Amino acid sequence: MAAPFRRIGLFGRTGTPGVKDTLRSLIQYLTDFPRPVSLEQETALHLDETDLPVIAKEELAAYCDLLIVVGGDGSLLHAAHTAVEQQLPVLGINRGSLGFLTDIGPTALDRIGRILEGHYRTEERFLLTATVSQADAPSTTDDALNEVAMMPATFPHMLDFEIYINDEFVCSLHADGMIVATPTGSTAYALSGGGPILHPRLDAIVLVPMFPHSLSQRPIVVEGNAAVSIILSPDNRSASRLSCDGRPCLTLPPGCQIRILKKNQSLTLVHPTDYCYYKALRSKLQWGKKLIDGAREPC
């Protein structure tokens, strides 16, 4: 049994359908537990009927030791960057379409009680930090739990760039872009681009070319501590862009360099004790059911 949680913070993107109702139900459910509950400031804007304390997201760690996020994977990604910087564990309640990162359904709030009492598992998920460097301009950085994606800035067109791993030349590509993903992000944008699924406990990064001109240019998996560098050709006819977890993009002029490293701090996800990653894959990706009668039941 793990340490119980004593102070709860709630986070939700209230524009997502169903999130307001689930937040209200969750608040009502938590009244049965002798624990202080706080609302993140942006979440509280559309829940005027509650008298819970409202906390700025930059100060959540001072008032809670567990952040419960209501929404889909996008909501959890949004909250994750705050949670990582403040070393707050996160529990997800799914109101999205897939919910690889959110374990508990909106009608199963009763499962939260056991988690608060210490019946849970934790899992560390690492992030990536991308730094964009260019001549005569300050460098810019951003973090990603899922992926760092480079693509054309406006209309679709091919880009020329080179890939280096730990400063060793790997290859040059003529492609629409590149996705560099964590194991967490291997079931997101990278998967739709043809990349492999990486188990979240793997210390690895996957590089997925986007629509490469050569069919021989395939995804590659490298060690998690590798330094990935992407150097754009100065001959590219227009700027490209970089997006981390789908957030607003950084502009990439021709000739600039992107360096991607594992971030020092990780995200702590909280799971129920019966959590099974393979069950989540079967449920979310509609993988086939068990065919052999009498065989050991899957998780």
C-alpha cells in the first residue's frame, strides 16, 4: 500500500463536452472524504456554483499532493507541464475519445476512494525538451510529453533536413517533416504516421519521418538519453514550424537547428492497482479479443 493522498487539486478544460458535469459529480463525491479540495484557477472560471478554494496553476503544489485531471489526453497533456514543474502526481478521469493517459471513466468515480487511501500504482513518464537555435537570434525551448513535430509552416511541401544522433550523422531526408516521440507519444501522432508502439517503461525515443520521398526511410528507435539533432537545409524555400504536444508552434527558418533531449523532470501518473497497459491498448485500439477458451484470462 502506498502513501495516501491528503490534499486534492482539480483540473479540467471545461470547454470539452461532459467535463463540467463530471467535475460537479467529482466535487460531490469528494465531500465524503475528510480532505481539502481546491480548484485550479482556469477550471474554476466556469464552475461559479462551487465555494471551493481557487488556486493559480503555478501554486498548486503548495495546496495539493494529487492533481485530478478531468478530460481527454489533451487535457492531461495541458496539465502535465504544470504538474511536472511542481512534481505533482496526476490521476486522469476520461472524458475524451481515446484516453490513453486517463484511466478512470466518468461513471466509475467510486474507484477514486481507494486511490486516495493509498491503493494505487505510479508510473514515471519522461518528457522531451526541444531547443531551436538560429544565427543572430536567441534560442527558444519547449517541452513535450508526447512528441516534438516538425512540419511545413503553411502549405504542404517537402523539406530537406539532416538527422544526427549524439552528434553522429544518421541520414538526410526529403520529407514533409519529422516526429520525435516518447513512449507515451508512440500511441499518438507518431502512431498515425506509421511509427511503432513503445511500451511506456522503455527508455527510448522513436523518430518517424512524415511522408518521406524514399520508401527506404523508416522509423527508428534510439536510446532515451540520446541527443537528437535536426538541421534544416538553408536551401529550403520557406520556413517550417515546430510543435510540442500540438501547442502553438515555433517558427523554423531555413538553416536552423533543433536539438531534442530528455527532460530532467518526469511526470508521475497515478493508476488504479488493477491497471494494465495491454488492456488499455485492446480497449483504445480495438485489438482482437481472446480466442482460446480455457487459456489464462488477459489482464
